[in-house]
Amino acid sequence: MNTRGTHANPFRILLAEDNPGDADLLIEAFKRLKTPITTSVVVDGEDALAFLHRTGEYKEAPRVDLIVLDLNLPKMNGREVLQEIKFHKELLRIPVVVFSSSSAEHDLLDCYELHANGFMTKPVDLASYFSLAGDIERYWLQAAKLPARLAD
């Protein structure tokens, strides 16, 4: 039985996003969903990997069910983070959805060649953020069957 997305065991998302406005809008949109979601935010690629590997200040970081990854992160860009995630056996089963302001075909192809599980273009208005959060909920939290989360 899948107990993720319940009050006792919320669905956990890591949001790797350096733009505070985009992060705040997506978090607010997640809060309005029916499914309980806990969102952890990191602002650069190095912190994303530290969070996922649970090193440094992220030693106690929770395991996540989904990663929402911006392509244009500082220190280590989204492509590099994605490549690193898909290289490590303990991380590669966590779905990664790229969240980018780019809609360029080459960015889309690059991400899928690096084994992204999805690619979403950042919305331009609040209503579209709510719609996108609903799309994430319907697909990743309801329709898709995900592997068990690694133990905390």
C-alpha cells in the first residue's frame, strides 16, 4: 500500500531553484493541492547534491520522492546535477522533472538524453503555476507508481 501523500507521511519534493520568486510560487501552488506535500528548497547545484547525498549541513535531510530541478543553477548547473543523480545507484530511481524557463528543443533533448523523467517549462503567471502543480500531483502522486522511498 502506498502511504505517501497522507497526513502522516507527506509526499516529499526537493526543489532545486535559485529564483526565490519561482520557488515561492511553486511552493504556494503545492500548498493548495489536496495531497500533503513537503517541499525542501536548495538554491544551487552543489547544495542539491549535498542534500541528496545527505552531507554537510544536509546530514539530516529527508529522503525525497521527486526532484524538481532548474536547469540554470549556480555553482553546478542542472545538467551536471542530473548527470550526477543518474550516475549514483542510490539516487537514480528518484524521478527528476526539469523545471526550466527554456523551451528550446536542444535543452529538452539534452535533459532526456541525461535520463530526466520529465521536462516542464516554467509558467508565466500564478494561475499557470497552480495548473502545473496540479499536473505534477495528478501524474507523479496519483497516476505513476513510484518505487519505495529509501529509508530515512
